[in-house]
Amino acid sequence: MSSRSLDLQGVSTTFTLTGEFEMQNIDINTIAQSDLQAVKQNHALTLLHEMLRIRRFEEKAAELYSLGMIRGFLHLYIGEEAVAVGAMQAFGQQDRIVATYREHGHALARGVPIRSLMAEMYGKANGCSRGRGGSMHLFDAGRRFYGGYAIVGGGLPIAVGLALADKLQSRPYVTACFFGDGAVAEGEFHESLNLAALWKLPVLFLCENNLYAMGTALARHQSQTDIAMKAQGYGFQGEAVDGMDVLAVEKATRRVADWVRQGKGPYLLEFRTYRFRAHSMYDPELYRTKEEVERWKERCPIATFQTWLRQQQLLADTTLAQIEAAVDHEIEDAIVFAEAGPSEPVEDLLRDVYTQEG
């Protein structure tokens, strides 16, 4: 990564040695010059912490899945952490987030409690979706996190509806919709972009292009592989961003989110990234070579960011050890919480499935 200064406009964060982060509104113009370096370091360590938190959560989820503690389907986010963490810095508490079935990282970066996420993975009643959703259907309305959708492209029309509601009621919010490159081949993608442009909706389309739609390479399902360019067909702007660089993701998303929030209509960001693990835990991964995966791992967003932080003298070995210890403790606590959680009573299994008249 090239040397750059952090964009400190808007929201920054404060790092504590307990591993907890408290969101703060900071006006950079009121900060004394002597404190500026500390603010930069706090924000940088927050980004690192959040990416490590997602990586360790996913690694533990894979382990628990292999042990049979987590069941159903499991799609890991390992390798794509910079996208969720960087992008989420641009959104306020009232903005809406719509994700995909590979959404553990988005939920964690959004602030959904790790305990409720782990309990949901276990299918427990104290999970964020009451154990009904599992890995692919995480949901937290209080934090404006609206799924988790197992259907490819299923979140796109939902995002358009949320953005339409905000516009009709003159609310100054942005709806951020994450989706993969495979969703670009779905009709919902084109319908959603068309309506968003037609009605000039405050929706930010965020494509996580990891080069494979399940096991199908991008060039095998798209005649035009420049996904960002597709926005032009609907009369609005799009651009591509290095999805392995958390600072590049944050900078681009902050700028574009502000643009959308000003009522200028939708925007498409294509984050070019890569997943280091197979599509799902059931995937034999026969569609790409081990050499290709290893080449991409050399651009690991966490390792490269750590290297940059050390070059900028913003990260010491002791601080990294403290962050890693805090993350490990938090995950172990979440597992204990999930394993002790209640299962849904058998008599409640049909609740919310059918409605009865009369």
C-alpha cells in the first residue's frame, strides 16, 4: 500500500485496550495539532481491530461448523474484510444496510452484537433472528441492518424500497446495498438500478466483486466485466475501488455516500476483492487454482494494512497483541453465550410461519 493520510472528515472512533470502540463525532477543526496524530492512530487501530474481529469470527465459525455446532450453509468472508469495515465508516445510525448471504462481516462492522450473531449461528432463540435465520439471514432492525438474503440479488429490490420510503418522507438517509458480482446477472439488478435512477433514490449500490459467482468466473457470465460501467446504462455514475485496501474503500464510500445523501440520486461502487476460502463449506473449489489463491493472499487486506501501520509508526507489537487478545476473548465469550442459549420450544416452531383468520 502506498503511504497516505487518513481522511478524518466526519465520524472517527476511539480505541481502548479492552477491545471496545465508542463512536464519536469529531470536528477535525477543533482538534489541537498535538492531538491529531492520536486521532489518526485511534481510527487506524479501529479499522485494524474490526478487520481482525471479522477474520477471527469467520475462522472460528469454520471450526465450529466442522464440529457440527453450526449447521446449514456457511459462506465465509475471509479476504474481503476491508470492504465491510471500510465502507461501514461512511454510514450513520439511521442509514439502512442491506447485505447478502455472506454477511457476517457486514453485521459485525455495523455493530450487531457478536453474542447475538454467534447465538444465531447456533440456531438459538436468543440469536439476532431468534434462531430462525442462521448464517444467511442475520437481521437487526434496531441497527438498521436489514438482512442477510439467501437469494442472489434478493436484497437489491428491498434496498430500493427502503430508499423510496426515505425519499417520500424527506428523510436524509442513505440505503447501502451490498451484493456480489453474481447478482449482476440477475434481473433484480437491472430492475433495481433502473428504478433507482428513474426515481432518483438515495441508494448506494456496493458490489463486492470477488471474481466468482459461486464457481463461475466473472468473464464466463458477463460479456462486460467492468461492473462499475453498468451504471452508465441507467444514467448514473459508477466507479471501481481497490477492495483489498481498507483506506481506499473508506475514502471512496464516504465521498459517494455524501453525494447520495445530498439528493443527487443513486451511485454504484464496485469493490474489487477476493475471497480466500471456497464459496461455501460444501464447495470442493475445483474452479480455481491454488496458485491463484496464494497470489491473492499476498494482498491480504489485514496483513498489508498492518505493514502500512508499522511503516507509519502507528502500530507496535504490544498494541497488536492487545487487540488480538481482546478479539479472542470476545469470540470465546460469544461462544459460551451461544452454547448456553435456549432452543426454541417445539410448540413455537410454526409461529410466524402461518397466520390464522378468525
